[in-house]
Amino acid sequence: MLFGKYHKLSVLYILILTWFAIGCEGGDSLDDLGYQSEVVDAADYTRCSESIFTESFAAQLEKKITTSTSNFTVTADFTHSLSGFLGEVNIVNSYANLAVEPIYGKTTVKQGLDRSFGGKTLYTAKDTEIEGIDYVGDEKIDCHLVIVSRQNSKYEDGSQVVVEFDPAIPMLPFPTGDKAVIDAFVGNGWSQAVTAKVIYSKGAQDIATGLEVTGKVVISSIADTDGRYKFAFEFSQVDVDDFGWLQTLDYSRNSDELTNATLGLSIPIDGEIASLELPLQAQ
């Protein structure tokens, strides 16, 4: 009888511990922290209606990736897609039919590409965040440039990192943004100092929650072009690799659509950081 009583208490104790452990694990999930499935309140985004668009780019490319110890020729089908909704923009970078010469480097190159490819959700700044930024004037530049307060990156290996920007930063042009307004904003070149802080990290080595780095965002209008803008994220290459950022985003726009995109990637290969540019055409 006594044994049965203590056996039942032990089972109950184990169940309570299991429930507690599950609850704690759930508390560490991105959903529970509120950064993945945010409830978007339309009242937070009333400054302008530029919020819905879909763009897709692709290219069949052959590129060389070089480090001090390796020289690989990489061939693959690359795609880059954008979809904008109220409060967020989703970016998906993907590749298929990867071939590497010499062939022994395929695993190394694939690991490097996977660190920069995958899905990213850019959470656009809310009205209250935009109004507190001194570079926003009467022209409501956020109706012409996508201004981002957080970036949620999901990598091919299943890891995930969420970075918060202070202040919120421009990261790409709205397809329907007014060229004259963007040109006036960019001028001969525009830059903004920014602090980036990891507010969530799961399964990403050496990227701890609370990690904080500083850098700047630079926007330029490409000379001798009509409506082509380059967004450069000038952090150290180590920081770019850690966060899985693109080094540059370069878009051309015409007649309310983006016609070309060039991605500047920072790819870890053999313990070094290799740079790779991918020019893509709108589909």
C-alpha cells in the first residue's frame, strides 16, 4: 500500500517535471517570443498603402569562388523572390542543380551557400517607430523604401536568428515607390549608423542571444542608370557571416516593378570569407 502510494506520487512528480520541461522549451520558441507569428494591427501601418507586392528573379550562373587555399567554379540555378504584405516582406534565396569543379569541393561550397541562402522575413517598422526616426520627413520615405526594424533568418541547416535594428533601416525599394522621392532621399549617397542586436538564436553556432554589433547602411544611386539603387550593409565580414546577411542588395526598378536584382553574398569557405555577386533577371 505504502509502495503503491509512493509509486503514484513518483509518476505524478515525473509528469509534472515533464510538463514543466515542455513548457520551458516552448517558452524558448520563436512563436512564444512573438517574433514569427505576430498579430499585425492595421492601425500600426496607416502612413501609406504601399504594402502588397510580389517579385521574382532568376539566373543560371557560373561563378568562381576563390580563397587563399581553394579555387572553385560553381554552376547553379539561382532564384530570389520577394513578397510584401502588411508589416513584413518575405525574401527567399534558393539554388538548384549545384555543380562544383573540382567536384571534391561540392560539400564545402554547399555548406557555405546554405549559410547565406534560405528564407528571411523583414518586419517593417511601425508608424510609431518610423515617426521617431529623424531621416523621415514630409515625403514619407517609408512609402518608397522598405524600412525594416527586425530580420528573421531561417537557414538551410534548420538554425534561426532574429536581429533587431536600431534605428530601423531602409533595405530595398518598394516596386511602386516614386523614383523622384527616392532620388531626392539618396542624393549623392546616403548612410545611417545602425546597431544590430540578436534577440533570438536557435541552433546557430557562435551566435548568442544578446550579441550586438555596429555598422552602417549605405544607399547609392548607380551612375548612368534610371532607377537602380544599391543597399550596402557595411558591417565586418565576420558579422555578416554570423548573421547570414547579404552584403549588398541592388535593384533596378521601372514602371512599378523591379526588373533586375544583384545579390552580394558573403560565403564562409575553408575558414575564410569569400564574396560572390549574383546578377538576376526578373521572371
